Amino acid sequence: MPTRPTILVFDSGLGGLTVQREVAKARPDARYVYVADDAFFPYGQHGEQALIDRVVPLMGELIAAHRPDLIVLACNTASTIVLSHLRAAYSVPIVGTVPAIKPACAGSLTKRVSVLGTSGTVKREYTQTLIREFGGGCIVTLVGSPHLASLAEGALGSAGDGITDKAIFDEIAPCFIQDAAGARTDTVVLACTHYPLLLDELTRLAPWPVTWIDPAPAIARRVVGLIGDLQPGAPHGDAVLLYTSGKRHAWPEALAPFFGGQVAA
């Protein structure tokens, strides 16, 4: 890898910024190209073949335009459906995002874990395979949220002013289960990169305290494992923010923390 790599971070919208933030902390010297496929958002409402047909050629165009040294597919839905197709089509290393079921089940004391994701993610066979392989005797509840990704997307803009506690609570309430013996959910996997954007609200509105599992730090560690550690004295990198719809973000200062303090161009 070059000493100053180009890293392309891809998501259906702004949820992948939660991954971008952790990767930028680890390699602030990199050049980042963040691509939000907002023209096809939300991914959870599309069928598998439609997503494959959309993302595979689009990624080819992005690779040709930006020549990334590494790609982070910062979307659970896309990773569970399209990741294998992308790796088959392109030689650029790709780091995917999958539900963090293994660490959640390993750390659960009550052995009651909920996986909060889009309807597309929770119904995939990939997710079921993770549960079979890493469930460790846990009772795993899959919760497909129809609206939480859109609520999180809106939270970064002026639309966030209209997001109510009730709207968020209604999306997360099915995660919280207490059985007849009193054992209750103690761990919730955030299986959509949008959801950590609302982590403060999720924590505040939870019926009881739980551990929220955000995969972003693990993804950042994987990126560093592939491209190497930050070199002493390396200059700060830069960032470009692109929307497939062609729009420009009206609040660049709100995005600066996700890019290591830099305002995306």
C-alpha cells in the first residue's frame, strides 16, 4: 500500500459516516472519498438482485474515477448481499460490514441478544449463518426496523428537528424482551451503520440499560491491518464527499468530525 492511501467509503447514505469516523481516527493521513448512494436510498427496501445490479457496476465506475487502494463497504445490507459479487468483479481490497453477532453473543451475560437492522439485513441467510456459528447458546431476536435508518439520515440535517422520541422508541422497542423468569435483553447489535448516529437517543430511550454493539471500531482495525499503521509525522489527509444524486450537503461543518476534523469538499 502507498504511504498515503486513498480509501473509498461507500454507503447508501450518511450512515457510513459512523465507520468513516473510526477509520479516519486510525489513518488521518489518508485521502478519503465518501460516496453516499442517496439516489437509491434506502437499500433495505430493494430486492437482492436490484441491489446487485445497482452496486456492482456503480462500484466499477467509482474505482475507475478515484482509483482507491482500499474500499470500505460501510453498509450492512449491501455487505450481506453484494460483497461477494464485488470481490469477484474487482481486485481492490474490500472491507465489508456485517452484523457483530459474534462479539455480542460472547459478551452477553443474560444470553439474550437482539440484532437491530433493516428488514433486508435481518432476513438474509448470511445473518442466520452468523447466529448458527457464533450464537454461543444465546437467544437471538432479529428486529427489522422499517424507519430507523431514515430517521438517522435526517438527524444530520434540518429534518432532525422533526424527529420525535416516540418515533425512535417505536423502532427499538421490539429489541427489549424480558421472559417469565426475569431474564432480559442485555445486548443490542446495531446492524445498520446509520444507527450509531442516534446512539445518544437510543441510550436515553432504552427501557433498561443495554450494551449497544457498534461494528465501526472493528472495521477500522481491519482497515489498518490491511493498509498498515499511521506513520509518524505523516501530514493530514483530505476528503471528498459525493452523492450519487448529485446534490451537495448544506451543513459541511456538521460532517467535519467524521473526517478527522476536515470539512469534506
